[in-house]
Amino acid sequence: MDNLKEIQGKMSHDPHYMFSYNYKPIRQVCVPGPVIVGAGPSGLAAAACLREQGVPSVVIERSNCIASLWQLKTYDRLRLHLPKRFCELPLMPFPKDFPTYPDKQQFVEYLEAYAKRFMINPVFNSSVERAEYDESIGMWRVRSVGVKGGEVEYVCRWLVVATGENAEAVVPEIEGMMEFSGEVKHTSEYKSGSVYKGKKVLVVGCGNSGMEVCLDLCNHNAKPSLVVRDAVHVLPRDMLGRSTFGLSMWLLKWLPVRLVDRFLLFVSWLILGNTARFGLDRPMLGPLELKNISGKTPVLDVGALAKIKSGDIKIYPGIQQIRDHSVHFFNGKTENFDAIILATGYKSNVPSWLKEKEMFSEKDGYPRRPFPNGWKGAYGLYAVGFTKRGLLGASVDAKRIAEDISKCWKVESNHLITITKRSLSLQL
């Protein structure tokens, strides 16, 4: 098939239509449009924006469903921490009857409806092991492995990295943790506090997840303690009748960041009191300035602080070492626990499979250039979902990527498939 228009016509009815080269044991698939790695919210947003521009794409996903982090690795009580209007994907708002802060199931339903509307049908159970730009043919080679070991190499002009900031769980190295005789699990495995009723549980990490897990444990009559190693900003989720995030965004239109930070901290002090009294020291930088510089998100309190004030959640400093059931802290105290839950976050896994050193840092797997300039690299490489600004930042990048690729698509569409087939035939 030499005419890309015919291929595009078939793909308009079947977005997964592609043609294959089977001259090698590893099946090679030429994709006329971009390959998107990751079927989370960022990958879905990129695919939808591309489709709106008339550009077909193939989405590859290592799990068996879209938004696998939300569906498979989050706790039951999870809700969006920001109002729904700040978490909408491009081209499709949340249903009007959804609450301001949709719960986990509602968000998943929204994403499934989104994928259906834009006819996004990812290739599931396909883990990308290697992606590399081949200068000899001017194309990307993306090699994936299925659950049964079958290998496929996708050859494409554009590659969109959408594996995001939360691809792999971060498990810290704590002296003696392997000797702990109780249960140790990451929050990616935690579902509900119901199984911990009456048990003493140590939660390591005081971000939004750590705070919410502690609250959930309290609600199920467990006895949680929280390790707070670093200073942290705790803000009320809502203030002055508005969401704290929405109010912040509105104030930033008129005032500098530091002045908005002072306002947020003053109102937080009026509502929450002095959090340092309860073991939650605040950083020197304000919450918004710290977020801009380091990407560290402030905790938006939904009830955990009240449990800390009442003593239902105990606060401990960093862990020195673990022995059997006991945990030794840096303040000299020792306490026994039945279980340890690691709310220690996630990290990018891009360096493990993308063989490229210019756009992405090998150290942390993030684009080297910060938002809003980290979405585009060289040779048709793009990134979406690495902005440290949640779904709002991902939506911005998805739109930019689609617009940029569509320009090239219109210019190159008459020659792309012919050149690709000729180049591959020479290679094979």
C-alpha cells in the first residue's frame, strides 16, 4: 500500500489499522502517525488532541487497562485533590452532575468515557523495553514485549513519552527494613484501612497520600503514626468559600507569588493554627514558591490534621533503623508496630527504556528543560505529563504536541509511508 491517504482513510474507521513487516522473527510495524507510550490521563489527552487534528496514533500500555495507576494502585477513599475544572482533559469536560472533587471511580469513569469518545484503543499488556532513534532511516524504533513474550518493533516518525512522573514506586532504603517481622507495603498496594483494625501502623511519608492513608486508618479504628522527616506545608483544601488552589490561581493573576504565599499562610494559620506545634514545621519558602522551584506539592488537608491535633495520629521524625517489630527514630524513641506503609511516592522510569540523552535527564527521568519548555525534543520526540503541575500541565502540553505534529503531518503525509517502506527494505 503506497498511498498514505488510503491508510488514513482506513485509520479513520479503525485507529489501530497498521501494516506490518514480517521478514524478521521480531514483528515490525510501521505506524504512519506517532507512537504514544503510556495510556494514563496524559497519553489519552495527547491521543485525543492528535485525533482532533486529524493525526492517527498508536498508544502502547504495559498494563491491561487505561489509567492503571488510578485503577490498580490507589486506595479506595482517593478523591481528586483539586476541583474538577482544573483536572479536565482537553476537549471534554467532566459531567455536570459530578461533585467538585470527584472520587476515584468517577474519575476512572470519566477517563473511560474520554477514551471511547475519541476512539482511543491502546495496545494493552505491551511493555516498552527500548526506544531509540535510528538516524539511518530518520525514524524511531520502539520495541515492546507482550505478556506472553512476543516482541513487536514499532517504527514511527514521532514518539510521545507519556509514562509520566508516577511510573515506578519509590521504596527507600531503611536500615533493618528487611528484618521487620510485620507487613511492609507501598501505598501502591494499599486499598483500605479495614484490614488494620486495632493494629499499630507506621506510615512513612507526609505528603497528600501519607496524610490520607493515616486518616483512612483512623476511620477504620487502626492506630496510625506518621513519619515526618522534612518540613511540609499543610493548607486547608478550601478557604474563604473557594478551593485553595482555585483561589491561588486567581490571586496570581494580580499579585506576585511571594505575596500570594503570605496570604495563603496567614489564612491557613487562622484556620489550622500553628502546625509546628504538632510536629509539622513549615519550609522557609512559601508553598507556591516551593512548588515552582522544587515541584514539592503542599498537603491539602481533608481531615488528617484534626486527628493529629487530637493525638489519634502520632508524629515521629526520621527512622534510624528497624529491628523485628520495633522502629528506632532519630529522636531516640523506640516503638513497636504491626505494619509499615511507605507513602514515599513515585518516580519516572524513562531512563530505563528511552535511549536518548539530550531531552531527558538520566538522573531523574524528567525533561531537562522545566515547564513550559520541556514538551519538545529533537527528531520528533515529545513529552507529556512531566510538568509537576498535574493534569493542568499535561493538558497544556498535549495541545502543543498535537499542533506541532499536525504541521509536520500535513507537510510529510504525501511521502512518509513510501520513504519508510523503502528505508526498511534497505535495512532488511
